[in-house]
Amino acid sequence: MDTKEKIWLSSPHMGGTEQDYVNEAFETNWIAPLGPNVNAFEHAIGNRLGDGVHVAALSSGTAAIHLGLQLLGVKPGDEVLCQSFTFSASANPIMYLGATPVFVDSEVDTWNMSPALLRKAIENRILEKGVPKAIIAVHLYGMPYKAEEIHAIAKEFNIPVLEDSAEALGSTYMNKACGAFGDIGVLSFNGNKIITTSGGGALTSKNKAQTDRAIFLATQARDDAPHYQHSNVGYNYRMSNVLAGIGRGQMEVLQDRVDARRKNFDFYKNELGTLKEIEFLHEPNGFYSNRWLSCVLTPSFEIRERIRLALLEENIESRPLWKPLHMQPIFNKYKTFTDGTSEDLFSRGLCLPSGSNLTMVDLERVADCIKKVLL
């Protein structure tokens, strides 16, 4: 029996000029973790984010979080407050540094860190351990977190915020670009993100000294000497000039990719929004999501699984929402401030195919499959 063509959850989508910049890197022999493409890619990201943001292009978003926490002074034994409803890469670097994660649950309006629970967590940790060293807040699935409330609380207690915008390039909150809010910002260009460099990420900051320090640490922390001399532990975290060439081409089509993914969401909402078993996450006033992934909520785990398995049978990739970090085997021993929100979202939620290269035929296949399950 013929297998139907695979529909992926979120596959890479080239724009056309990426190969030109990659060829340029080869022709000029800039095949190193520095060069014209790296500089131009950083400049393009900075222009997009605005607000005086400086950029350091790195090998991954995880590397950016690792360096970002270091720049914020996180050391062994410190506590870092982290959104629980996110991918494990948001929290893994806390462990790299020998610090301790403290997880904070989400609120239902954006599925991101709850300001009320954040305040509760800070007040509790001050009483029991001391002021946490940093806060990692995530713009999940491209939906901005409640930045005004989260950052007001952080400022009140003088705790820096690492803004995890790995999924949110192209999103805005009150007309300000995600990636420009935190003391440190983080972007990801993994193969499944809204734009990609195959593998890659970036650290952002309004403080140029911080991005300069990040680049220094990312290039093995080599001292300014005629020989190889090192006074700090460094990392091999810098983005290559070849991959940055892909990024330059991708930045040229970023808004097209955002528009396409938002159209995917609108299609699903129009086709499935009248079904009583399907619920969508709507944008609050002033929030603009890149809709990196279009997600739905169902009434129960059982219905979610019926839909997921039916899509799988049709060779359509879908995925449950992130399993909260406080439920993960590696993290479940750490302190958590939860009200059950993320656990409920995980049990009932599903990510639908959302790539900017989906055709109308693809989208209709997805919608028709879900309708067959529910009607």
C-alpha cells in the first residue's frame, strides 16, 4: 500500500538567497567561527529587535542560555527560577553551572510563567534560602509572556531576567520585539524554528560589554596575547561563518515566515474552531505571536490521543504540548510552585503541523483527519 506523503510538524524552509551567502563563504575561504556572514547576521538580528540590542551569534540557543546565566553571575549553589512549561533546554544550563532550578507554573492566558506564582516563589525562597540569582521566563510557542508583570516583579526584588525567546523571533509584546526585554535574551535557530541556521542561536543584550564577554567566552576565552593564554574557562560556542550565511538569507524572509505561520493558525481556527472539542490559545490585547506552532486543547487526554494517533496513521506529525519540567525524571526532585495549570495543558494539548512551507492541501489533510475523529 502506498504511504501518504509525510507532513512534518515544523520543517526548515529556505528562502532562496541562503546558498549565495554560503557560496560566498566558500569562495572567500571564510570557513571559521567568525567572518562577514557572522557580522552581517548579528547586525540583521539587532536591526530586527531594535531598542539598541547587541547580538552574539552562537552555536545554539542552549549555549546562549548557558553563557547568559554566567553573565548574570549564576554560580554553584545559587537558585534560578525557571518556567516549568517549556523544553528542557531552558533549564539544563542551570545544572551545567551547579545551580539549583526552582520551577514556576504557568497561567492560562498565555501558557507562560504565572506572575502570581513567581511572586510566591520569590517570597518563599527569600525566607528559606535567599534571593534567587535569576529568572528564566519563556515566550512559549511564540506567545509572549506577560512581560510587564514579570519584569515589574523581578525589578521589585532586584532579580535579573533571562528572556528565553528561542521560539519567539518575530513576536512582539506591546509593539516591542521579543528578545529585547530581558537583561539577557536568547534566540534559537534550530532546524525546527521559525528561521534556521541548521543549528544555532544567539545571545542578546542592550549592554555591549555583555555580548562582547559572551563572544570572548564562546571562543575559548583566549586572552589578548601573542601566544595561547587563558585566564578563564572558555567554550566552543561561536557560530560558524557558513551557518551564519544561511541565517542571513533566512532573516530576509523572516516576516514572510511569521505571516505564513499565522495564516496556518487562522486556517485551523476557521476550520476547527466550531468543534466543541477544540480550543485555541488566543492573543491577549497587545500580544502578537509568531505562531511558531499552532496548538489546540482538547477536553481530555483520551481525546487528544485519539487525534494524535489518527494523524500518525495518516503520516502526519503532531506532538503533545511540552511535558512540564517539574514532571521530568531529571527535575522532579526540585522545588516547584504550581497550581496544576501546566500539567493540565500537557494532558490535553496538541501541537499541529505549523511549518511555513505547508500547502493548502497539507492543511486540509490535517483538518479533515481531525474532523473525522470528532464528527
